[in-house]
Amino acid sequence: MDELMHWIWGNGVFYILYLLLIIVALNTTKHIIKAPLKEKLNQWQYKYRLRKIRTENNKSHVEFSSPFMKHIYLLAKTTSKENSEQDVISFVVITVLLFSFSFLMIFLKFNDAFFGLVIGLLIGSIPYMLLQIRLRKLRFLMGGEFLAIVQSLTQNYNAHHYDMYHALVATQKGIKDKTLRKIVLKLISDLQVSRNEEELRLSVKLFVYTAGSSWAKRLGNIIIKSYLHNENVLKTLLTLTSQIEGTEEMLEQEKSNTLDSVFNGFLTIPIFIMSIGLGYFVSGPQDWVQLQFGNQWTLSLFVICLVGVIFSVFIAMMLKRPKNDI
């Protein structure tokens, strides 16, 4: 007992003080690193959830070997408001239903398979035309702001020490248009969750297809070189910017030349309505409905004119927003 008390008063006090010092140091270290570790853990969990979502989506991903189906895939992915792998399937189902319904209705009414096939193909192509109009709108918006986006990206790339990812993040913050910001944000999100080179190239390919210009293709190659191969592409971005600036006036002149075609396309609507009114006026006391829809030839002509007007408007809407490209 005396030896124990002697040890406590001799060496034990120092061990107890050392123990208290270690406890205090550990507690202080815990509070210092707790917040950064928690933030880092949240980032890891967030990236894990993104990768899990991407992996689940890729389970239903279908690789298309046909060039036409690849084109439909890109068209549906770039114009869809929701990033779903079911967009292509939905498009195909709607197209087939419209074609089948139109073909059967025309065939049963006129007993003409060829006429039904032609009208069915035209009606069935309406979903494709609608997606093309939506894509043209996106490309028109992107073309108008593409130079500003490249200029901002160049400045941010230099400011963030040649880090393409953070340059893209900083660039999207300066984009005022919600649609364009959404396009760039989708590119950033896809780049972040890409697990391999193939997925990364597909992400850039979707962005390039949305813009739809040769300048966008060059910018896509620049992003891949910087993001994938960690190359310094500042000089290439500066060259691209100067080349785009040199073609702005020429593009504006080309856009003005399409106004006549757009006007003629929309002009078919009042002409069609006026022709129907004229037919009703000259029919006199006769039953106009019976004359127009009761005869096979007049009904066929009405269907052809109606489909022609619809496609004339679609084409005019597409020409209204020309591609901003050389």
C-alpha cells in the first residue's frame, strides 16, 4: 500500500496529467476535423447516390446498331424534359399507333391501301416533326448564345487554372436563359457521374448534338481533351472564339434569306381556310357538308390539303429558327 501511494505521488501524477492531456487533445482534434469529415462524407454519399442512379438507369439502356435508331435516340434524349431511357420506346409506340390508326381509317373509308399507306406515313411522322421543331428551338437558342458561352468558358478555364469541370460550373452560373443553363447543367451532371470514357464521350456527344453546329463539335473535342486527357486547351479555346466572331455577320445575312420561305409556309393556313369558305359560299343552296365530305374525291382532296398545310407549317417553323453555323 505504501509503495502504491509512493508511486502515485511520485510518477502517477505525471501519467494522470499525460492521460488528461491526451483526452483533451483528442477531444479538440475531434471538434476540429468533425465538420470537414462530415462534409466530405456527405459528398461521398451524394456521389454514390448519383452513381447508383446512373447504374440503375444503365440496366435498361439499349445499344442501337441502326443509324436511324441512333438518330432517334439522340433526338429523343436531347429534347426530352425528363432524362429517361424510355423516351425512345415512347416515341416508337406513339408513331406506330398514329400510323396504324391513320392507315386503317383511310383504308376503310377509301378502300385504297396505297393512299392509306401514304397518309399513314405522313401522320405517323408528326411526332418526329414535333421533336425536330423542339430541337431546332434549342439549337436556335444555343446558336444565339454560343459565342458568349465559349467566351465565358475561356475566361473561367483560365481563372480556374485550366480545370475544365470547374470552368463549366462557373460558366453555367453566368447563363441567364433557363433552357441553356439546363443544357449545360445536364452536361456537367453527366460528366460528374460518368464511370468510363464511353459514358463521358456520350455525355459530350449529347451536348454537341443539342447545339448542332461545327463549332459545337470542336468545343466537344476540346472538352474531351481537357477533361479526359488533362490537356491545356486555352489556346484552342481562344482560337475557336476568334473564328466564331469572324463568321457572325455572314450568319446573320444567311438567316435573313430564309424569311420568304417561312412566310410562304405560314401563308398556307389562311389560303386553306379561305378556300373552304369560298367552297361554302359557291355551294349555294346545296348541302356543303355533303358535297365536301360525302364524295370520295372531294374528301380525298380535303385530306391531302389538310396534311399538306400541317407539314407546310412544320417546315416553316423549322426554317424560322435556322442553325447558327457556317
